[in-house]
Amino acid sequence: MKAKVVIAAVLVAMATHGSSCIREGFLIPVNLPIDQCYQVNAGTAGPFGAVYTISLQPILDESYWGNVKAVRFYDIKISTVGSYNGTVRAVVLVGATNDTLLLVGGGQNHQAAVPWSTFSTPQSILGSSPYVATSPRGVVTLVSALNRLTSDESASVLLRTVGETAGGAVPSGLSVCVHILAQADVEMNASGDNGVAN
């Protein structure tokens, strides 16, 4: 809501000062946060995982639908929910081809189990965390899926997480969460309601 108010104020200011940008149209970056948590079953430590298809349209304000020109991501964070004295490692896969997007763990190849508590503070790619790493092929697959939103309002991102806990019984209420921080470039001008291009 705040973003729409700011955009409207910018449009009014530009229109009253005779700016030609309003007639020609311009791009506004709009946040597109993609968050998905994967529940870790309580009981004996061991493998966990799940697959989720995340629709992008509900994340974007409906007034922007049909005006998205490009989508990108600028960071990915991994965090955990709940307290556990054991360890965790995981892989996040993307797309129907199950391309590796993230390696979550320690060591040179990010495959060593690390304390669960490591991720109680989100570990970020942008923050150069030593516990998460991207794969070039997975990044390409993610960017491709995100940019389907420019031509297909039913676009979605398929994420699969495969992980493992160790070091003791798993209590209830644990989750591993993936946070993809993306932005959509939305075309704006004065020809439509709220300044969105028609």
C-alpha cells in the first residue's frame, strides 16, 4: 500500500511539472518476495524434504498484472524455525529438471552438516555466508521461471528441498525456510488507472 502511495505521488509530481516520462512510460521495481518453509518431521533424525509449487501472481499486486517487463532476484536466504541441538544440511532444487539452486551446509563443497542453530540467523548469498552457495545452472533455471511472469500470469516456481538432520531426536515444530528476494520491473505511465500502463 505504501509503495502504491509513493508511486502515485511521483506520478502527480511528474505530471504537474510537464515531464515527458509519463507519456513515454517508465519502469518501477516492485518487491516480489518468495518464501517457502519445509517442515521437518518430529522423531528420529534423518532425511526430510518436500516439493512446493509457488504461484507468483498472488505475490504481486493485481494492479501490476500484465505490465511486468522483467523479473530478477538479488538475494536468497536460508533460515530455520525452532530450536534443535543437532545438525542439518540440505540441497534446494528448482524447476521440473531439479537443477541445484542452493547447497546448504559447511565445508569446501557446502555438504558438511552444520549446527541447526547456525540458521537461526538467516544465512544470505548477498551476505557471503559460508554456509550457502548457489549453482549457476540452478540460477539460470530460477531466473527463467521468474521471467515467465512477463508473459504468463499463471507463472510459478517449483522448489524442492532435500535435507538431513543428525545428532538426536527431532522435536516438533522445526522448519527450514527458503527466502528468495526478487523484484519485478513494472511499466508505468499516465494512461491507466493508478498510472499503470494499458
